[in-house]
Amino acid sequence: MALPAVVSVPSGPYRVLSRMPAEVWLDAAGLARRISASSEPAAAADKQVWSIVELWDFGVAVDITPPVLMRS
């Protein structure tokens, strides 16, 4: 994915994200239903550990109370 010219990415560990293997499953509406990603380098394909997130219930009303920020 290309970043707009006004967005910069610092050097260091964040650069590894451009090589992180990932898969996204989209539904007919284009919503991400499942996202899987491996934080291991692609060169170690036989030993990758994948993290998987499944998403559902889009549009369901929820009541969320944000945490109180404590300032010193």
C-alpha cells in the first residue's frame, strides 16, 4: 500500500511492516470480515505464527463509556 506524500514512516522497526505477510477477507459489501497477519519475516514461512481477527455484527448499536483520562 502506498502512503500519501504527506505521510512519513520513521526508520526502524516500522519499516518491517511493509514486508509483513497478511491476508484480508472481505464480504460482498467490502467490509473486512477476517484479517490474519504474521509478525515473523516472510523468509521463515515454515515457522510463521499468524494472528487472526474475525469481525462481525457491523452496525449493531453499542453503549461504550470511554475511560476517564487522569492528568497530573
